[in-house]
Amino acid sequence: RARSRAAVPTTWTLGEFLAAATKHIHAALPTPGKRPRRPLNFAPRRGRSAATASPPAAPPTAERRAQVQILRTLGIVGTNQRITAAEMKAYDDLFAAPIPCPVLSAIA
């Protein structure tokens, strides 16, 4: 048995398509409103370790990084060793006399 259909246009405009494709549903219940939030009544605290920590140190300069690299290449300091005044004196003493070939190759 053939059903009778409503006349459907063969070409649709955007407005006609949107009107046909969407249904307007009326809500059975009203939409809920915003609930008020309680204000915060405490002061934020920092942990003990964060409160006593010193500010972070400034990153080393390019000159300092070059000195550290040379001191490590020459074997004056180790990889994770801090550079003290004695190591810097040993470094300065290298340049008091003419520079030997191994030192020049390390600098290069």
C-alpha cells in the first residue's frame, strides 16, 4: 500500500532545511539557575619547605659556562664538582706562561 507523503521540495534553502531538521523541545522543568558560591574564608598557606626556600640562582653566563667547560676538559675539576677559588687559581696559572699545545687543543 502506498503512503501519501507531504509535498517535499526538491531543493532546500538553508533556512528550510534547518527548520525541517530541528525540533523545538519545550522543557518539562525550568532550567536551573546559578547557585551562589560561598566566599573563601581562609588565607592560603605555603608549605614549610617553599616558605624557607631561597630564590633560584641566576643562570650562569656564557663566560662562566665556557670556563667550566675548559676546567672539565683539562681535568682540573670533575663532572659534578663545584668550582672553588683553588680551581680557578689553577686555571689562571695556566695562562701565566705560554700556552702548551694540549691546552690549546682543549680550548679549541
